[in-house]
Amino acid sequence: MAESKLVAQSSKFGILPTGEQVLKYTLRNSNGLEIDLLEYGAYLSAIRVPVKKGGVIDVLLGYDDLQGYLDDKIYCGCVVGRVANRIGGAKFTLDGHTYNLDKNRGEVHLHAGYSGMNTLLWSSKVNGNSVQFSCVSPDGASGYPGEVRADLSYTLTNDNEIVLDYSANTSKKCPLNMTNHAYFNLQGGTETIYTHKLTLNSSKYTALDNNLVPNGEFIEVSGTPYDFTAGKLIGQDIASSNGGYDVNYCINDKVKHSKCDQLKLCAEVETSEISMSIFTDQVGVQFYSGNFLDPSKLGKKGVPFFKHQAFCLETQGYPNSVNQPAFPDTIVSPGQTYTHATLIQFKF
Ligand code: BGC
């Protein structure tokens, strides 16, 4: 695979309250596609797509400065780890021991709690057309057992692909289920995502309880507003989707990536200027239509966020797997390595 040309190795992005410096990386490929990455929270903070009609569209929500990311409560492009999405009752039992986790959304644990990997300053290095981030999540972080050493590399190719490779090891048996929480709007975010056409390679999703926690059951999408198998505008049935979409779709093992059998096509999104395909080796993808985006919070250029401004497609193991024995296992033991690969391809 041809390598992208690295235009800017790094620039200073800001200083943390601890006095530590945070670097921002920019990768640019031969087609002019650029991504920005932050050492703090391993954020993917911008994807600038040069479009045919001229100009560049930044397809990600984010903030202008480090303070915006420090204050971020919506996981606006960061890594989520150790465990993505909700854990019911904010607890789980492993080998007879019950672990109580941070309750950071009512009675529920969301996106790894208060001390998730999104709150860490990651170390970083550039390797060809990749930036490799590493962090250590201490034993007991947010209530989880084991010291976890995690790596996440972002690679930009000249095929306009962004590849996210996660790996992690633990000193004690624990659940691991990492994702990235980028908010996309392929039109730049001035309007809602309603005219984006979404296709999901999924015929069922994990059913939720009243706290949006998967209860172990599955729901077939056929004949419901949740059916994106044939592709439709996100806005078409959103009014019948309980305030917007926020469920984990189970990915059908159907279309493989042409260069990598492990990666399955999970989603495609199209607008008149840009299309985006997501491939992953994970079993699920959270389609979240930005239902809780809040206009009292300001994003890039000081512009307020608004409901349904952006969507997330968070590739993952099924949420709450640790409490649902029938779901694919997310437990990792010492000596094992957790891995996750997701590839996002742009056409423009
Ligand atoms: C969850 C939403 C949550 C959002 C931001 C998504 O992954 O499914 O329920 O509000 O993240 O925290």
C-alpha cells in the first residue's frame, strides 16, 4: 500500500494543568486528505476532505483548543476504553468477584467512566504513515481490575483510508472493548445529517432496557425504522426512532475488504460530495445520531452543537457483554492480547 506523505510531524497543541505538553499530529496523503490527531485522549480531531467542487470539508465535530477537549463530555472523537458504551448497574462479576464501576450516567457506567483512556495523555511516535499512541490505564481505573497497556495506531494511506489498530494487554483478567467516538457530518456540520444516505450491513440490533443498556435480546430490523440494509436517508424515519438512533447493530459477516479478509464492511454513508465506508473485525457498531448534542456547548469556530448535527459509527463488541453471557466474550486474560482493527475509506 502506498504511503501517505507526512506533512507535519507535530505541532504544540497546548499544555495540560499538570504542565505536560500535548502534541497534535497532522497526516496528509498524496490526494490532499488530512487528519489531525491529539496525544491527549488519542483524539481524531479533524478529517479534512478536499472535494471536487473546490475547497475542503472538515467532516468531524471537535473543538478549537485543548481546553475544549479537556471539557469534552460527549467523547468528541476520542478513543473509548477500556470498555465502550454502557454497563448495566455499573458492575460485573468475574470469577466470583464483583467489580463496582464509576456510575457516570445515572445508575449506569458509560464509556469507561471518569478515568477512561480518553482522559489520559498518551505517548506517541510517528512510524511512516502512522502515528502510534500508547497509554497505561492503572489497576483499578474507574473500578476495573488490572493494569492495562494499550496501543492505538492511526494510519493514513494513499487509498484514502484511515486505519485504526488497537491492541492491549492486561495484568489481571478484565473486559476490554475499545472504540473511537468520532462525530461525522460529511457536509461539514452546518446542517443536520438527515440528507446523508446510510447503509448498514446488519439485520438485527441488541435490544435495550430503559437505561439504554443491552438486555441480551435481539431485534430484527426488517419492517422497522431501524432498517438501513437497503440504504436510506438518515432523516427518513428518524422521527419514529425514539428521539434518534442509538443502538448497537450486529454486523452481518458478508462483504469482506478487498485487501483484508478479517475486515467486514459494516456501514456506508453517502452525500453528493463524499462517501465513506467503514470496515471492521468487530461484531458490532453503535449507530448514534447525535441525539444529545447540546447547543449550550460550543464546537469548532465557537459554533454551538445541535441535535442530529452528526453521527457516530462506533465499531465494538456488543455493549454490556460482561453481563450478558450469550454475547461474544470481551474478557481478556494476562498473556492474551486484545486487538481491534477498523478501516474508514473515503471517496471524494
Ligand atoms: C452512546 C450514547 C451517548 C453518546 C455520547 C454513544 O456511544 O450510545 O447514548 O449519549 O455515546 O456519550
